[in-house]
Amino acid sequence: MRTAYSVETVRAAERELMARSPEGALMQRAAAGLAAACADVLGRVYGSRVVLLVGSGDNGGDALYAGARLARRGAGVRAVLLAPGRAHAGGLAALRRAGGSVVEAAGAEAFVEQADLVVDGIVGIGGKGGLREEAVPLAEAARRGRGVVVAVDLPSGVDADTGEVRGAAVRADVTVTFGAYKPGLLIDPAREYAGVVRFVDIGLEMGGARAPEVEALQHAVVARLLPVPAAESDKYRRGVVGVAAGSARYPGAAVLAVGGALRGGAGAVRYVGPAGGAVLARHPETLVSERGPARAGRVQAWVVGPGAGDDAATVGEVLAADVPVLIDADGLRLAGVEAVRARGARGVPTLMTPHAGEAAALLGVEREEVESGRLAAVRELAGRYGAAVLLKGSTTLVAEAGGGGAVRVNPTGTPWLATAGSGDVLSGLGGSLLAAGLSAVDAGSVAAYLHGLAGRFAAEGAPVSAEDVAERIPEAWRSVARG
């Protein structure tokens, strides 16, 4: 599990470690790791041109000490000081002793553009808002330039705690982060600015009583959560999922949701809705009923909403069931807040799976507000509805009912999944995992992980359809199971 902690939590851990370490030891550890990462990026340090963008905080000190190490190995290192009177004195002295030089910020864009490596040490993890005006030309020069941009701990101008970008920010190719991951490194839009993230252990003691804000599942954790049938399993023990989806206008949504459920390991799928003919033509093993959800037969979970149009009665009937329910698409619009909260009060799990536009409509805000503040949006929805929420998007997030605890972020997504019907496949997959007995948060997290892998396998750099993604779910499952 990759865990990310708030700035406040990281700062507290740093203070504790500094109290029992020699003065300056943490900065030297960070600088050593940063210098090593920069050397790896450069390949050949001797003769390379390195520019340090140095602010007034500890990030600037890390950059200066790392620059001194590179200078001692033969790099030509220039430091651009954005706050000359407040630059880290020890780091600046070390750089000069190693043969590095200092240049004025005004007019330094040419040096930045011509550098082989630009180190962003402008603002630390405590920064809020975008870059200050004097730093913007340097960030733009770094983006235009030929060199690799390496951010110190976090790209300057992005919010470490939320992943928001409220103004101009440095776009890094590599971010070297120290001691603990920060939420902004895992959540878009900030994640997009971070590039490849490299972790440097400086001895911070995280975990224990320190709760993470965000966690990203990895293969080993997902493998442990996968529901694997035992020798005595039958279709009911494996889980039967009911799918109430589709309409005369959108029969394909039903076909795709059922396909996702079948390939997601369900022992059986019961379908209820007007698209039974289309479902049977594509998936003849489906158990089709025309009697409504309450009379469809035994299920361990329901999926409701994909392509449902305005069928509020079916949505209401599913929400009244005492089994876990996944609500998607039209179902989100038709499911009232009180009806969903009542399920939570009865102790019955609910998983909502909106994309940004649907989340915005549920929250009564603009879509842009959700996309720019994804962490806040998923927590607010989970709190308002008392349900687990899977917020789809460039970084899919899963929050537990009530919005507390660590939010899970999916690391396997691909832009190729932004195709019609992909969400219907995800719904069926998530429903099958609910039926197998996973919690709402685990079902959403594992479904997003497998769905992302399936999208990657299907695409391989080329356009894909939702059906292509569904067909690769078993391959994604095998990939995780094998480790």
C-alpha cells in the first residue's frame, strides 16, 4: 500500500526526528537522495549544466546542498535565488565552496532554457496557491527548455494536501519526495504536474497512530482481496449479482454492465429490465427476469442505474433491498439522499460511482469545481449520502461512507478508458465484487484497479471500446493474482 500523509502529519514526524538527530541531518539526507536522483536523470554529471530555482524555505536548502554535490562531481551549477536575503545560508555557502555560482532571477530565463537539468526548490509542501509573480517566468522557461525538470518534494505551486492547482505551477518530469508521499502527488490535477515520483527515505516514522489521508492499492494488496472460489463453491457461494439497467433507448448499457459482472467473477447474474433480449443475445448464461427486482430471485448485491432513463420505481425498489447496492449513471439522479442514507442507517452497504459531471450535479456545483478539488468532492459526497463513493476520472478516488478515513486512489487508470460504456462495465465489475462479499470500499477499489489494468491491456496505445475493456478483465485478474 502506498500511503500519503497530510502536511501537518509530515511536519510532526519531522520535528520528532529532528529532536533526536544531529542538527541538519535531515536536510543532508534529503539532499543526498535528491542529488542521487538528479545524477540518475542526467546519466553523465561531469560537464552538465544544472540550474537551481531556489526559494526561501527548506526546499531551497535541499536544492542548494544537492547542487553542491553535483558541482563536486563536475557539473556546472547555477543557483537562481528568488529571495536572495532569505536563501538557506548553509546550503548557499556549500554551493559556493563546491564551485557553484549564483545568478540574478531577473533575466535568468535563458540559463533555465539552456540547462540540462532544472531543480525546482521554489516552494515547499506548506505552500498555498499558485506561484508568485516573480517565479512564473522561470517556471515557464523550465517548461520550454531542453532540460529535465526535477521538483524537490513537490512541484512548486501545487497543494500538497488536496492535489489542487490554484494558479501557475512548475511542471516536473520527476519529483523526488522525502519521508512520506503527499496526497497531491497521487491526485490530479497536481499528480499531472509531478511526473515520475521517486521516494527517498529520510527516517521519518509514519504509520502507527499517524493516519494517512490517501492510500493507493498495489498488486499485492489487491491480490489478497480478490475473491477466489474454494473447492466447495457453487454459484451462490461465489455471489449472484442482480443488474437493473438499460432501457429501450439504452439497451447497450445493460449488455455492458452484465458483461462486466460476468467477467468480474460473479457466480451468476440476474438481469431485470427491458433489454433482456439484447442481454441474452450477447450473454446467454444470464438469468433474465421480467418480474422486477423484488421478485427476480436470490441475489447478494444489486447494480442499478446504467442506462435506466427515468425508471425511478426500479431504482427505489432496489434501494429498498437489504443487500449491498451499487448505484451508477441515471440511478444517481433518481436515488434520493434520504433513501440512500436510510440504507446506511440499516447497516446495508451502498457504493455510488459518479463521474465528475454527475458528482457536480449531486453537489450542486460546477463540474470544474469537482475536477479541481477531487478529494474534497468525494469526501463531501460520502458524507452527504452516508455511502461509499467512487469518483471516476483521471485519478479515480474511493471514499468510505461518511467521508472519513483514508481515501483510496487508483493508480492503474488510463485516458483510453474515457470511452462510452466504460463506466457501465465498471459498475458490473464492482457489483460482482460486492456480491462476493467485499466491503463497499474494497469492492470499489479492486474494481477500479482491475478496470484500469484491463483498459491498459486493451489499449496498448490504440483506441478501445468498452467491450474491449470488459473482455480484458480476466487478463487483469490473472495479472494481479500472479503478482
